[in-house]
Amino acid sequence: MLPRVLEPEVMDTAEEAADYDAMDHRAVNGAFCIDFLEAAGRRKISRILDVGTGTALIPIDLCGRAPAVRVVAIDLAEHMLARARENVRTANLESRISLELLGHDGAHLEDLGELAPAGHVDRASRFNRAQREIALERGPG
């Protein structure tokens, strides 16, 4: 499976979000989505958690490849989520992708319920991995 590497810092200016969104991520995001859906196999995954969603390009791609999927997409960066809202609206996927601003303390993570994060297989490892990913986005301290 293609590993997903998070950015080392939160990109939270309008300019950073616009620059990131303008990059062509189609090939790597497409490969990631294909790998994820193949790894999911026959399991009936209906909800997916995307930690560090950025501008929501992966959730949009996943929804295009798996019509029954719903995605909860979380990020620490308000400007990235603002761009994500535009992308989700343009893709007409507001009913399938929900975007959430996650506090720097990880609050609300445990309230996300039974979700299948990309690259994760069980709830305990999923929760621990999500906490680590959030810590990576936050940086030291």
C-alpha cells in the first residue's frame, strides 16, 4: 500500500491552502485511493475518516471510486478546510463528505464513532494512529 505522508506543519494561511490545492495530486491520490479500496476488499466500509484532509482531494477521489462511501474529513487548518469546502461543493459531494476542524488538543476525535481510516484495520490502532498523526501535524509541544 502507498504510504501516506503528512506534511510536517499545519498550513494555515489562505495562500498556503491555495498553493497546496493548485498542485497536481491526482496521480498519487488516485494510487492511494486504489490501494485503500483494494485493502478494504470485501469489507463493507461505508464511512471513512480522513485525518489531515487538507483540501479534501482524497475524500473526493474516494467518493468518485466508491459510490456508497461517506467520509468524515478532519484537519487542523481552517484555511485548508475553507478550500476543502469549495472543492466538496464543486464536486457536489456535500451530502457524502463532512468537514470538521479538529482542535489542536485532538478534542472530538473519540466522538467520531466507527470509521475506517485509510490504511488502518482496527479501532484501537486507528485511534492511536490518528492521535500520532494529529501530533505530527501539531508539531512538538
